[in-house]
Amino acid sequence: MTSRWLGRELRDDPDRWRRPLAAAEIDELFKASERYAEGDTDLPVIDVDDFPLPRLGPELLRLRRRLLDGLGFELWTGLPVDEMSRRQTAAVFLGIGAHLGSLRSQNAMGHLLGHVTDLGRDPADPMARIYQTNARQSFHTDSTDVVGLLCLAPALKGGASLLASAETVFAEVERRHPELAVRLFDPVATDRRGEVPPGADPWFEIPVLNRYDGHLTVMYQRQYIDSAQRFAGAPQLDAEMIAALDLFDDVLNEPDIHLSMELAAGDMQFVHNHALLHDREGFVDDPARPRHLLRLWLSIPSDRELPPVFASRYGSVTVGDRGGIITDATTRLHAPLSPA
């Protein structure tokens, strides 16, 4: 197995990337989460000792290995979220995450549990986070090793999840225009969208692609690259770099290249950020039950080494203790039960 794949090859072979939860595994998750089921306050940091999973724990370690050395993603299905309180559901997801790696803050407020839902933010606002809108996101990576999503409610229309292999996309860009492919290894400025660590610039500079320690590693968010151009001190994109980024986007959006999947309530998707890019289609909500996903950012103890330049975004490149967002405004780490 490899993280270099074509969407068209996986589309008709979901058994390679879809895993239903067994009834005994669901029972174990219910039992482990019972202590958290009641209450309406934010959840604390949950670690492995707080969430024993004697049966499912070893399966999660095998999932970790497949994320790092296999296709780079997996979809687990069948968690009965409609039979659980929001607090218990959140505890289950946090507990699963703790068995995969260490939970990382997803914003300046120290949120270990993210809420992907439309809060009515303007996607054109350079201070907005795109996941808080209903707009198409564009292919990107998050600032962590692995991102996990748990679907509480799908959209009425649209909102499909899209995944693409960085190795596949780069190979195609290089085949078509090798002179543009090399530009993807040059540093570009990416907007921090107001979440700035102490002493840092409001942007960071990391190449879209990096060859390091035997791996091709990707770091990309085109909307944030474009909005970083508003800063007078940020390196400006030249015409050739813009052409390289445009071609990268064009290849990502080709139906044969990426894989599209619909997430149903109770589905959990896990994606290795260094090998894959992800996206989400625009959507229309059911007013009675808006689209809502829970999100985890995880640092994985056995993950690949990252180039030193990643420290400008990750804070550290220490395997198992890197990624996430910490600023002067971050006072505590916690897991909110509703969107900010």
C-alpha cells in the first residue's frame, strides 16, 4: 500500500478505505465514555488512561500505522451518534483521538475539539476560517499530523469530502510542466488569519512541497497564500509561482485525481496531513439540522520527521509533540461542546 494513488482507482473499491465499527467495539466506546455522559460544561483533556479501550485500542494503533504507511486515510462508520448526548459523543471522539496521538489546539482559544459548521462567516474575509462557512474550501492541509472528522449531521445538499494524494498530484504537475513543478519547492507566505504566536509575523513561510527524510511532505492552503499578499513585508508571488499554484490546483480538482466521499452521521474520517490534501464542497443546510462535524488535530508519536522550516508554523518539529495553534490569547486547553 502507498499514499500515491488515483481517486478513480479507489472510488469503486471502498473496502480498501472503509471500516465499519463492530457492535462489541461500539459497546466498549459507550462504556469508556459513561463517566463523561452527563453535564453541559466543556470537556477536559482526555488521555489514554482516562479512556481504556482493551479491544479497540490495538485496532487504533493499526489504524495509525495505515495512516502513516498506507493510503493515508480511512473512514470508520457506524458510530450511533443519534443515541448519544453531545457530551458523550465528544468524549468518544476525544478518547479515540488520544489512542492515536496527542490532541492539539485548533485555534487561539485552545480548543482541542473543533466544530466544522456554517457560522455565517464571509469566506472573503481574510480573518475568517473557511470551515466556519458553507463555501467550497479548496484543497488544503491543516497544521497538524493527522486530522480527524466525526459527522454529527450531513448537509441537506452538497458538502462532500474530497481527498487527494500529494505524490500523485506532484507527479502529474511534473509530467506536464517540470519548470513549474520545481517552483512548488520554493517558500511561499501563508496568512495566519490573525492567530499569531508570540514574536511571529502574521504569516509564515513554508514551501508547498518539501523533500525531507525520504518523504514528500505537503503544506498548502491557497486561499491563505493569496490573502498573505496583503502584508507589505510578505514575499510577493511572481507570475511563474502563480502559474505553478494554478496548475497544482487544476490537477487537484481533476475527477480522476481526487476521491470524493459523502460523510453520513456517525462516520469518522482520519487523514494524514503530510501525504494528503483535503477539501469540502460547498453545501446547503437543512435549517432544522445544520451540517455539523467535530474535528480533532493530532500529533502522532511515530510520524515522519519534518523539515526544520515547519517550526515556523508548528512551533516545534519534535515527533509526537508538534502542530496546533498557541498564541498569547491561549489561556487553557479544553474541548467545547458547541461552536465558538
